[in-house]
Amino acid sequence: MTNKFLNEVEQLILEIDKIFSERKLTKAEYSKKRKIAKALEKDDPNMPDDKKYAIATATAKRVAEQDELDLSLDQELEGYFTKQDEEEEGMFDDVSTEDLLNPDAPAPWEKK
């Protein structure tokens, strides 16, 4: 085996290790994990601790990821709605559906 091959294998191992290594839980995730573990304990007192905490950890991470997605979506949506949108609200309420569907009539925003 050549050194080049061994170096490539070593790099692959390092990349795989990076992918599969566990990160530490945030405070919020840890708190959620404890709550989930308590609920599991209450639901099934005979469940082994390792299984209970594995389920609780995975669930806490999944919930945290979903919360992050929801937050980023909220922040993204805030950028789409501006004061100008609020000022334009109701501007075309007096336009009928027939007017909008009539291909010969100009669009209400083009009438000015």
C-alpha cells in the first residue's frame, strides 16, 4: 500500500468520524431531554435507562431542530411583510371578480 492511499483512507476516516460524532446538547435540549425521560419513566417504569435516554435525546434534538426551522421561517416571513403591504391592504376591495377575470379590462393596479 502506498502512502497516498493510506493518507486518503485516513482522511475518509476523519470525515466519517466528524459526521457521526455526537455533539453536546444545548441547555434547552438537555432540559427537554430530562422532561421526555421523566415522561417515559412515568409511562413505562420498566424501560431500561439506556433505551429511555436514547429516545429522550433523539426526541429532544428533533424538537430543537424543528423549533430552529420554525424560528428561521418566521424571520424570513417578517422580511416579506412591510408597512407598505399594510398600506396597500384593502386597496382593491371594490374590484369585482368579473372585472378581474375579464381579459379585456385592465388590471385594477393599471387603471391609475
